[in-house]
Amino acid sequence: MFSTTEDFDGQMEESLLHRLYAPEEFRKNGHALIDLLADHMQESLKNYKNKAIVYQEPQDEFEFWKQYKTSTSFEAFNKEVIARCVHLHNPKYLGHQISPPAPITALSSLLNAVLNNGMGIYEMGMAPTAMERVVCKEMCEIIGFTKEADGFLTSGGTLANLTALLSARSKIVHTNVWENGNSSKLAVMVSAEAHYCIDRAARIMGLGSEGIIKVTVNKDFEIRTEQLELQFKKAKESGLEVFALIGSAPSTATGIYDNLERLALFAEQKKIWFHVDGAHGGAAVFSKKYKHLVKGIEQADSIAIDGHKMMMMPSITTALLFKNGKNAHQTFQQKADYLLEESLEEDWYNLAKRTFECTKYMMSLHWYILLRFYGKSVFDSFVTTLYDLGSEMGEILAQDTNFELAVKPVSNIVCFRIINPKQSEENLNMLNAAIRESLLKDGTYYIVQTKLNGIIYLRCTIMNPFTSKKIIKDLLQQIKVKARELSV
């Protein structure tokens, strides 16, 4: 018997916490979850009858989880989550630019979650901090940078691109904006087809719409390098100081790469920063067959490459690499005495000095494990397989008069649409949007759509290396069937 209410409450609390942290409970639940996920991956990869997505309307999904009974078992809960999520390991998933993660990186995610070392300062993440240094140095070497290069890992391409532009401002702009605020009109130059996070980063930095100079693209959606000089001159005449030029490798809408060599030359001539947003396709540096797409990337001042896109890692992790590693240390100039000591040399091991994150997860585990256990060739195989499939899909579409390509694919992103000479552009837009909606609700295949020059295109991003030509042909046949049904 408990002598007081306090004793009773204290004992109950201790019992609950002991149960929550019980290693044997973790072992039992963990084994069951691993078995469930392994079965899920096996079914996704081998049983093509499974759907890539079982779509629910937002309000219906909200109501389901609002009323969900917590008295159900942990296993039942996990099954429900799996059933209600997109299945990236299904070869019929051709949607967004997220990898089906390599199973070993799911295990490194578990290792990270249990250890939960914060990594803001070295002593809170000794092993992963050292691994991050190894990974970044090796990535710099693969790109073709010299020994002066360095970098770090951060939480996604959006944050990496923002950090790179902050580093560019710190290096190129003569006034100390960090300390004194922005007293001049600053600007960056970027393709009109660049990812929207570049626009967002520039606005966060206070550049405004005027400070985002969007250079037009050619018929193949590649930045028009012949327009750079004119745009730069106009900016200067308007009182804008252009401090950075951003190249897309590739544009996420179309999968088309900018000419990085020409962009690098222009940036060098104007003495401005050259950043490459290689979030999706920077990993082409690993592919012997497709490395030519990123020719000139080694001349960039900074590069962002996502691990969770073309490198088979769980979301969300990005490498931000600098041609001159010292530039990574000049971005943020804040002092936290209780965390960071003054140092005469750049203490690479205190990552909070260089990243937005004061706490970040041990993402280096994923990169290190894949590089050390499987080597660079695994990334070559992955990128090459997916880009080959993109090219093959493009060839199939080009030979079918029912379809029109937006542009010949050079990566694993393919934009196309159903065409009919008897229908207006407005009706074709409505038809293609309706096809995408019908496919979503059916769920057998998962694709998305995009709008280019006012025209709606269906958009496939081939992210699963087990997607086959047969699956692609079956998808296109299904699209033609739906087009006939929706046209009646």
C-alpha cells in the first residue's frame, strides 16, 4: 500500500516510464516492425498487383486519424500507417523525386534515432561528425575539387541552397550585411525553370522580387546563356548588385541540365559566386555514362546534392560542398559562449558554426555506410539505371502518335501529354489533368503533373531501379484508355 498520494503517483509514473523505455519491449516491437517492413518491401517489389497509392481525400484522412482507437496494438497501427502511405518501393511509383531508400539506410536511421546525438558541437556527435568530414572530403574529390574544398551535410536542398547564397553574399558583397543589415540592392541570377526554393531563399534574404533575375530558357528549357550579359547589364543599370549565379542540375520540372561550363565562365568573368543546385541530379557525377551532363560542376563555388533523391537515402539529407572550404565558415558570425569556443583555426568539428541547425540528426551514417559498404559504383548503377529508363521512356513516347514530349528527356524526369488534333489546347489541358486525377484515385500507378508555358504535362520521375519497360508501356496504355473514357 502507498502511504500518500504522492508516493502512489510517483510509483505509477516510474512504472510507466520503465515500461516506455523497457529494452525487451523495444526488442519485441522492433523485430515485429522489421518483419512487417521487409514483407512490405517484398510485396512492393515483386507483386505488381499492389497499388502505389491508396488515395484518400484530406478531410477523410484527418477524420480517420482523429477517431483512431489508441487501444489497438502497435502492430495494427504500423499496418495502418503503411497502408495509408505512398509505396516508393513499388516499381509503379513514378511520382516525386524521393528515393525508395536502400534498406540498410533504414537501419542506419534506426541507429540514429536510438542514439540521437545532436551534432551541433563535436562532443555531442563524435563519430557522426568525423564521418561527415570523411564523406564531404570524398564527395569533393569525386566532383573534382582540390584539397582546399570542404563542406557539410544539412537538412535538405532548400536549406542547402539558402546557406550557399548566404555564403555567396558574405564572400562577394563588400558590406557586412550580417552585422549592419542590407543597405544596397542585391540580386541573384537564375534560370526561369529553377526550383522554387531559389526564389524563396532570395526572398528570405530580403532581395525581393526585383532581386531575383530569372533568365529565360530555350525551347529545350535550358537557361539561355546568351542572355546573361544583357540581364547583368540591365541589373547594374537598375542599381542592383548581382552577387551570385545559380545553375540547375537539373531543373526539377523538366529534368534538363543547364550548361554549367558556360555559367561558370560567365560567373568568373563577372567575379560573382557560382552555385549549382544539383539537389536532384548532382549525383550524375558518379555515372560514367551520364557524367557529361554535369561538365563544369567542378568550377562551382558551391554545390548542393541531395542524398534522399538520387542516392537512395531516407529523407532528408543534403551535402553542401564548397570549392574553398574556408567560405563555409564565414556564413554565420554568431557567438554562443556556452557551446562554441573561439579558435585560431577553423574547427570543422563544431558544425553549428556552419549550419542553420543548432541540432541535427546523424545523417552522415547513411552516406558513410553506402560509400564504405557498397562503394561509389552503387551510385553509378542507380543513376545510370534510372537515366537509361528515362531515355527509353522518351523513345517509346516519341514513337507513339498519341503522345507529345515536352522535351527529349536527358535524365529520369519525363514530361509528356496525350494529344488530339481535334481538341483545343484548353481541352487538352483539361483532359491531361483529368487523366492524372483518375490515375491518382485508381492508385495502381502514381505520377504527377506540371505546367510548362501554360501547357499541362503528365510528369514521371523514375525513382525505382526495378521499374521496367513493361511497367512503363502498361502505364502509357492505361493513360490511353483513360483518355478515351474521359473524352466520351
